[in-house]
Amino acid sequence: MGTHDLLQDSTGSTLRLDGDWTIQEVSTLREALLDALSRNNELRVDLSGVTSTDLSMFELLHAACQSAARDSKKFVRTGEVSEAASKAAMLSGFIDYAPFRDFWKNEECHVQDDHDRG
């Protein structure tokens, strides 16, 4: 089962995900993302504690990127991507999906920018 914490500091908000984020937990993650994006112009998500995941988490994160771009907000990935999330992204094909590919690179921080704006 996955857990999440919304951490606030002087630079903004970070949604930290820990544990398993599979189809059983996706509704909880959806609500957390919707709530956090509605209250913040920039939201960071930390996937370093994800121990297991499936395609549902990737689809939800991609939808959050699209919603943030549509609403002129930023959706930022911060910290390392856990090994489990990285492997699942590779197996699911999300790591190769061009508009979203950089989100999964293990860099200190990645901003998913305006790829969905027309």
C-alpha cells in the first residue's frame, strides 16, 4: 500500500510518494494530486520511495502533467526515481514516450513543461 505526504516549505509543495502505487491505490493518488495541484502553482513530486508500481501510476502522473500545463502550472519531479519506478517505466514503455521521457531521467530535478500546450 502506498502512502503520501504533502510537504510545505519556503519554496513550495512536494508530494512525496512511498510504498506501492498500483491500480488499488490509484484513486488515493488521484485525489492527492488534484488537491495539491488545485492549491499550488507549482507542485513537486518525489518518487524516490516508490517500491512497486504499475501503469496506472504513470497514466495518472501524465494526466497531472497535462492538467498542470493546461492551467499554466508547473509539475516538477524532484529527487531520484526509485529503482522500482524506473524499471516499471521502462517495462511499460513510458520511459520511451517522447513528451514524457525526460520525466523519468534520474536527475536531481526535472520540470515537465509545456509539452501539451498547443
